[in-house]
Amino acid sequence: MALVAVDARQRASKGKFEAAVFRHGREVIHVKGTFNVTFTVEPAQLSVPATQDLGPVGGPLDESAVDIEGGTPPYSVAPDPASGPLPDGVTMDGNGNLSGTPTKAGSFPVVLDVTDANG
């Protein structure tokens, strides 16, 4: 079994590449030419913790934001209109920033549509 190696600096480029063929860890052939190469990059996974504490009723939210992990900021965040509403007194902007003052205690399940900078 042989392995073809392409210089890492050339991976993001199109066109001509230099490559070397290795067998059993030793270079067998060094070639120059045009190669059709397809590189696949998996999209980053986004996640939002299932529970987020907004604090007590009547306590204003100071610089609160939806916790988003993964992906590439900035994020676009919107509550899904088909899901439940945000807590009474709380609003969210398109970046996931929460503001307002919660006026009612309870749990408020909301489905969020989150998109990162890469779409």
C-alpha cells in the first residue's frame, strides 16, 4: 500500500501540486503534476445547553446571552415561532442577546434557530 502526501500549505489551493509517494514509510517517487483532489471539511457542530438560568423574577438581565458552543461567531439566533414564547418580560435580539426583566417564575421551553457565520 502506498501513501500519496501533499504539502499542507497546498491543501487550500487549486492547480498544480507537488506530491511524494511513500511506501513503508520511505519516499519512493517524487512527482510534479496536476492532481484532481477533493478535500472534505465537516461543518462545525453547534450546541446550546438545554437549560439556561435567567435569575430571579424582577431581576434585570445584564449582558445575558444565549450560551452557544461550537461553530464560528457571529451567530444568528431566533426563537422558532412554532415553539413556546420567551419568559414574560424578556426579549432576544438577532444575536441571541437577552434583555428585559423576567416577570413570571417558571420554565419556558423555547426552540431556537441558530446559524453560525458559515451558514
